[in-house]
Amino acid sequence: MRFHCLGVGSIGSLLAFHLRQTNPAPKHTVCLLVKRNAFRRDLRHREGGIEKGKASICVESGGVRRRIGGFDVEVHDPVTDGIHALSRIRTLHRPEPPGSAGRDIRPMDPDRTSSTETPAPIQHSHPPPYHTSTIQSLLVTTKAGSTKGALKALKPRLGPSSTIVLLQNGMGQYEQLASEVFPQPSMRPHFIIGTTTHGVWSKGVHDVVHAGPGSIHFAVVPDPLNRRGFEPSYPFEIAATGKAPPLDTSVISGASRYTDDPEFWSLAETLRALLRCTELDPKWVPYDELKSMQGKKLVVNACIGPLTALLECRNGALYGDPSARRLVRQVCSEAFQVFAAEAESQKGKNAESPKSFVSLFSLKSLESEVLRVMRTTSTNFSSMLVDVKRGRQTEIEFINGYLSRLGRAHGVPTPTIDALMEMIRMKGVIPPTPSLDSKL
């Protein structure tokens, strides 16, 4: 089995590390998909690489550093890479303005190792390292807003026998991909959607600290063609016994080779590979249960992310503040009404589902979960705050934006959720006033 990892930041590096550790070569290979050729070269020749021509990843946990090598690296977006290369050459050869002699005024480029480095000449005698082979299993941990563009670029390599794992913040990515990238159900890859509670932060490129052990929950999106049920006995056994039976990959496919079951082999193999990553505490759960977990996490992020980004504070600073508590209560109330309206609209559409995912939590449990996360991550900076401070695109459109769009679809007003979203949008485009204190 060949796994491709798209999005090799902190969570992506952690997942790739454990995939490589528990699914050894030569039977399995793990390939890191990157955008830029320079980034690819840097990974393959980084000091500490274990195998020549391969990349390595280091994970630190409890003060112990472990490094695993043997990762292939591919460039997956030749257009972006070409534009970046041309831009870089033009920047390096741009004349300096008067009075700037002796100063390096070029923008900081993360691919450069020093201010005097010159780009390698473009070689036309060899084809660029862009691949066209079919992707069997693609694990996506990119920012939610980058998913559609990245999958469009990879679409020629993805088919109905491929499997895509979405392990991201927010909700709505699968629905967007199904309608805008893979609109034909017969040509759509299998999808696994997941959520994680692991706390990871990056020390450098492919050098991460696993600071907060957690778990990964994932579920299989039902087959749009109804060719095979992935949870065939689940609702009926719950109704009969009150207990949830274990989900079994052999129900999806018991084949040991692709040729024995080309339609579902990659889906079953991807699930088995994820379940082998035992240090990450992986759990395969029913689709409705996973959507409930996603819904709770979405509401947590819809509260903590915007508020900490706007106030530029740690998560715990919100915990004891009465105003923050009132805003949290209002966001939770609006979100619960949205989820309830969505659940009502889905009644009778999925005969296999024993109950709607919204019935798995309550308004009180939503508010309690937000406060719990504030307390347990009190010293952390939210990812939305980090994105805003670094001038990066936030995931607000797939967090508050998802709730807002769903609310409009069902006629449920979401004024607090919308206001927080609009303020984050403004925060991203209106620069702060420098030295404001001296002007007041």
C-alpha cells in the first residue's frame, strides 16, 4: 500500500511518522506531498536524514526525540512551484532603490538558507519531479481552506478506487469536495473523515513536539452508490442489545490484494493502517457518532478561536470572564438550534442511522465542553490566533462560516456566530496601528 500525505505541518507530520512506524517498508510506502521544489530538496538533503534521497520526520514526546526516515517526497503543484520560482528569480535580480546600497531588502524566503544564496539554474534536460501515478490512499491534514484547490490539482490521480482521509478542523469540506471536485458519485473516491484531540506544535520543518496525547476518531462516509454497507449491523444490534458492536474492516473488504477487490481494497487497507497506529489511540466509530464529535469540536473552535484571536490572549484568559461566558452561551445556543434544524431536515433520509448525531449531545453539554477545553488548554494559543498573527488565512469559513451557512439554509439566525466571523475577516485585512499608545 502506498500512502500519500498532503499537509505536512504538525498534525500531518505526527500522522506520517506513525504511519511509517507501524506500516513498514517494503510492503508499505509513505510519500510526503509538498508544493515547492526547493522545499522538496531541503527535506531530502536535511541534516539527520537516515536514508539518502529520502526525507525524515522527528517527533519529540516526553523529552524523548525519535526520528524515522524513508519518506518519499513529491511535488504536487507544478503551477504554483513554477510561479514561485519565477517570482523568486525576479526578486533576486530586481534593482535596489536609491539609498539602499549595502542592505538586503529582499523578502524573507523560507526556502533560502542564507541571504547570499542564489537559485539553482533551471535544468531542462530532465523532467520535473511531478507524478501522474494513481494515488491509492491520500491523508489530508492541510488547512480547510486549502483543501479544494489541492484536491483539484490531484484529481487526475484520484479515482473511485482511491481513498481520501480528511483530518482537519471545521466541517463542510467533504460536502464541498463532493459537489465541486467529485460531483459524479460513480467517479468519487471513498472518504474517511476524522477528528483528533492530540496536541502538537512544530519546532521546525518535520520536527514536532507531541505535547498533548489524545486520540483520533474517524468514520467512513456512506457509499453514495449503496454498493456496500460499512456499518451493516450497527443500528440493529444497538436497538437489540443496547451495546455498540465493534466495526470490522472485513465487512468492507477481506481481500489481501488490490486485484481481488479493486473497488474497496484501498478503503479497507487505509482503515487497517490507521488502526495500527496504536500510539495515537485510533478509534473507528459510526458516521453519526463522528459527526457528533465534529459538531462539538466545531462549536468549541467557533467560541475559542475567534475570541482569542480578537483579544490576542491564551485560551485560559477567557475562562473566568463573565462577558466571555455570555458570548460562549450565545454561540452554543445558536449552534444547537442550527444542528437541531439540520437533524429535523434529515429525518427519514438515512434508514441505517439509528438517530441523528445532534441527539447525541445537548445545549448544556456544548457549553460545558467549551469551558472544559478552555480550562484544560489554558496555557495554549489557539490555531486561529497563530494564523492571524502570522498573516495566514484562518479556518473561520469552515468553522463559524459552516454554522452560518447551515443556519441560513434552515432559516435559523446566527447573529453572534456571524459577528465573530466578520470581525475575524476584518482582523485579517485591517492592519493594526503601530505605536498607538504614543498617539493617544
